[in-house]
Amino acid sequence: MINIEGTTKLSEGEVIESLKKYFGKGGQGLEITDEQPSCLTFAGGGGNVTATVCPEGEKTRVNLVAQEWEYQARQFISQLP
């Protein structure tokens, strides 16, 4: 299990859409099992990813907690602009 965090210049909405594209059906193929305004949970492949997105001034903080998807969580955070 990994708990990783990063910041980006993307808006909260843009980060949510990026998460859906990266971890969802068009990307890693995970199912969205819970969706709140600033929190998404994806599951599949024997693991899960929970993303919390929080605006902080002119940036957006992204926190990912992943089980069995640690590599992909690191990749997502590393690709944030």
C-alpha cells in the first residue's frame, strides 16, 4: 500500500477528469466504486485507488492511497503539470 501526494497547477475539475481517464475504463480499466465532489475510489485487479483532490490557493493538492496499484499511482503523480 502507498500513500502519495503531489500538487499541480490544474484545477480540481481537471484533476478529477485526469484521474478518470488514467485509472478508469480508457486507461487502467478500473471501475469507479465511489464518487464524491473531491474524492474518487477506483477498484479492480485485486486492489484499489482512492484519490482526494483539494484546492490550495492557485494549486491543487492530490492525495492517492493505492493498494496493488502503487506503480500507477506514482506514475500519475509524476505526470502532473
